[in-house]
Amino acid sequence: MKKALILHGWDGDSQNNWFPWLKEELKNRWYETIIPDLPSSSLPKLSEQLGAIEKYASELHEWDVIVWHSLGCQLATQFIEKHALKNLTVLLVAPTYSWLWEELWRETFGDAYETISQYYDTPNTFEDLQNTHVVFLSENDPYINLQNAEEYYCQFSDMEFVEFSNKWHFNSTAGVFELPELLEYV
């Protein structure tokens, strides 16, 4: 049975946004779906969150799927690279990125900046692991600038982009409880 690992972002959990919907859809497609509630979600710490998902490294195999949202994208990237997981389908939904952090987030997050900046200490080497990457972006995301995100991720030749209108940050605040477009890439 194939597996899917879904990682939520900052201040999230396994029951918000479109995660329960996606879990059910993947279950109907014969995927074992794992959506852990990450520790310290309101003030994430990379070492704690990596520790919470370490046990899944040995369970993921070629052709499995990892779906990330927001800051969960950086957590999953660190996880994939630490364990050299190859030939996965990797879906990045509203992904944060290091340029964003330096441009905007130091000012926005104040005291949390030093904690969150740990997620960007290790540079991404997406191309080395031969995974399939699809980046989902919304033109009206208040946190992720579409043009800058595409410029950042275009450094990596194997990225595919799917752009949306009016999905905001792909979360329940914007009324996004389903994201059927993800299923096209699973």
C-alpha cells in the first residue's frame, strides 16, 4: 500500500484546512495517510518537529507522496534531505521559502524570528533526490508573494507550478476545505 505524509504549517493541526478531506480522498485511492499533529505548533521548533516525524522515514518508499502546507514545507524539506528520500511525489502548498523569511518575516514575527529561522538554516537541494515537485500558489496569498516564490523555486529545474485565484493561504480562514487539484498529482 502506498503512503502519504501530510504536514501542517504554523499554528495548524491534523484536523484543520483541507487535511481531513485529503486524508479521506487518499484513503479511497488505497493510500495509508499519516497526518501527525506536530508539537509546539503555535511556536514551532525545528528539532522538536523533526523528532516527531523521524519514525516515518523508514516507512516512506519510492513513489509515495508527501504533502506540505506553509511552514510544513520547510520541515518536510529538511526531513526529506536528512533521510535522502528519493522518487517521491512532493506537493508544496503555499510553501514558505528562505527569501520570504529574510524579506518579510523578521519584521512580522519579532521574537519568533530566531526560532523559525532554524527551518531555513540548511539550504534546499531539491534536484539531488529526483523527486517530483509541484508547487501550489495563490495570487492573493497575504504571506507568499507569487512572483517571488516562483523566482525562488525556479532555481530548481524540476518544479512545476499550479497557480490559483482567491485561495488566499489555502486554509480554512479563506474557506478552503477541499483542494481537488492535489489529486491530479497523486
